[in-house]
Amino acid sequence: MLARVTGDSADELERALASASENVVALDAEDGRYAVAVHKVTYVKRFARESRVGFGAG
């Protein structure tokens, strides 16, 4: 999945993945809001110049 999200949303996802304390993170994107199950995310790639996050779920 690839989503263009706000920088704050990308930061929130990274924090949730690092701490594993949250089950679901809401990402604000151009086309709406995504609810992401943190425990199902297998990788994240963040593009620095553009506010995009791509991740895989297993």
C-alpha cells in the first residue's frame, strides 16, 4: 500500500511501530483517513521529500 500522508501521521506511525504500545494508528492521507493495525505492518518506507508512506502487511 502507498499513501500520501501528513508528516505528523508518518511520525505517529513510526512512534507506534517503535513502541508497539498502540494497536491501531489513524493516518490522515490525501484521499481520506486510514486505520492501520500496527501489529500487521511488516515494513515501512518513508520518502523524505514527499510525505508518503508505503508499507506491507503480513
